[in-house]
Amino acid sequence: MKYIKAYLDKLSILQKIEYIVLFLLAFTIPIGWQVATKIVVLLIVVMVIRCVAEKGRGLSLSRHSNKKLYLFFATTYIMYAISMLYTSNVSDGWQNMEKKLSFIIFPLFFFVSDLTYLSSKRIKALFYAFLSGLLLFILSNMLWAIYDFIVLDAPIRRFLGWEITKINYIHHTYIAMYACFGIIYSFVELFDNHLKSKGKIAFLLSALVLSTLFVILVESRAGILCMFLLFACLFAWLFFVKKKRMITMCVGTALAVLLVIFFLLFPSGLNRIIKTQQDLVDTEHKEDIRITLLKAGLSVAKENCMFGVGVGDRCDVLIKYYEDNNLECGDLNSHNQFVDTTISIGILGLLLLLGYFVVPIVFFAINKRWDVVMLLFLFSIAFNAVFEAVFETQTGILYFNFIFCLLFYDRFVVGNNTLAISENNQ
């Protein structure tokens, strides 16, 4: 109780309500988008009430700060909205516009709201709320699987793939992305220079180990590959930047042993990656479906690169291309977000979307301060976007926009970058 009170101390009533809503949103995103979207609606209501009650104070505070860049990020949604003028499938178009609302809701919230109370300490608590929600999701699903395995004699397969998320099914690509961010944040928090209580260390270790295990269990090939690359970057950061070389070697050895044990217990995830590599090399029999989808998507994107076909016609033009070229791809999308965006809203829309990734890197380069959490978060999104249209579902859109806007606010608006890689650390 004292812990919660400390974060709400000296806040106005409306600020307390808004912060609690943000806390609940961070907690529920990894649990299920159905609940999280309802909390987003509540956040909008609180935002409007605060703007009216405080006479637009947040808007007046945004004139001379990096908050104005949130308007730039919102232009991605505006481009999708403009494409509704020339899309044929209006019904699908409006459905997609509804799914993509987070692309304008969160940038506008962070732009118009007076968030001066949102210190780095309070923002960190929001990320801990996300980790708590992620741990709750992982533990509840694993305990249910253990119960089925022991009591109901379920096969070992009960722990793998879509079956491990029976409480609330989330596509393995997205839950792997959540878990990868859990790995990034808990790892950096564990090995920064700040003193932590034994309880916090135990919590972060649990988040790190269970997130790693869950990426393997859900059998996401992109997720497992992304996890390995993230660990390589994190250990490089720990060794070269933090200069904790002995800790790096000890933790690295422990992690290697842990991964070997996990893959020996559940080899299917690694087997899927090996089989995928073999399928890509052996093209004599049948081309991997994702390669077929990517080639088809690139062809359609090239034909419509100027303005795209509109947010509602993306799937229709792809299906027509499959039929015209006798491709057995059903109604699948290109499984590549960059290609899908180009098909929908053209090259300009793709450039605006890439702005989410480019702008923070430019800011880091200008300030000569590099933040490992935000950089690896962006990398994990970009990496998965090569293999999945991550911004075509609420599970991807809601997660990305909330975490991105929160990280951007902490790193470039608050200005107290406690996890930065700076020259002082070298």
C-alpha cells in the first residue's frame, strides 16, 4: 500500500485517476487486447475531462518541446484515413481504421495531455506493471498446462505452440514479442548501476527466465531468432558499455546452460528453425509459403507503390494476385509489415511508418546518447515485422504504440535518461 501511495503522492485527483488508468493499461496489454482496448476508451475519457478542466494546459506546454513530434507520428493514421477516399472495399477499410486507432490515440494523448507529473520513476513503474501482467499471463498458462499434464494426462504437446496460451489465446508471434520486451527490460534493469531490493531482483530474474522459456514454448521461429539476437546485443552492452566483464561471462554461461536445458526439454522450437532453414535451402520440391507470400506481396507493392490500393483493398488485391498466378495462398497477407503498408498506402505511408524507427535513432545520434532499451525494442519490432504484418492486429498495434510513446516520452521529453549509454559510462 505504501508503494502505491508513494507514486500517487502530490498528484491531483485527475492526475491520480489518469496514472492509475495508464498503470492498468500497461498491466493488461500482455494479458489480452480485449480488456486493454476498454481501458484505452477510459483513458480517452480522462484525457478529455482533464483538457476541459485544465483549459488545455497540456497543449500549451507542448509548443516548444519534442512533444510536437507526436503529431508527426500521428500522420501514419492520417495517411490510412486518406486512403479511404480511394479504397473500394469500404467495409474492410473501416474495420482496419478501427483496429489502427492506436496510431492516433496515443500520439494525441501524449501531445495534448499535461504529463509533467509523469517522471522517469513513475514511467518505470508502468514498465514494471507491464512485466507483472506478462508474468501473470505466463504463470497462469503454465500452471494450467502443468495441471492438465499431471492430473488429466495431457501430452507434452500441451506445453507448446498455441496450446500453452489456452487461458487467452494470443498468436505466438505477438506473445513472443511481449516476452522479448520482457527480456530486454528485465535484463537492463538487473544490470544497471542502481541498487535494488532482494524482492525486485527476484522479480526481474523471474521475468527474465520465464520470458525466455515462454519464447521457446510458443514456438515462434521469428521470436526465437529475435531472442538470440537480443541476448547477443544485451551481453555486448553489459561487456563493452557497462564493463561488467566477469558478470557477463558468469551470466552468459548460466543462460547458455538454461537454454540448453530448455531446448532439451522442448526441442520443437529449435527443430522448427532448423526445418525452416532446410526448406529455404531445398527449393527443388516446394517453396516455403512465406517466401511465396513475400514475392507476391512485393509484386503487388511494386505495382501500387505511389499511393497504394487503400486500407480496405489490401487483402483483395493480394488474393486476386494469388488467383491470377495460381498460388495456393488462400487469404493470407504478405506476412511482412513493410510490404503490407506499401500495398495499403504507398511509399509515402511506408516512409511515415519508418519514421517511428528513424526519428529516435537520429535523436540519439544528435545527443550522442544511446538507450539500449528503446533501441532493442525498435529492433524487436522491425525484426518481427519482416516475418509478420504486426500492425494489422490489435495485439501488435496497441502494444507497439503504447510502449513506443511511453519510451519516447521518457527518453526525449522527460529528459532523465537513467538507462542511457553515454560517454560517461565508457
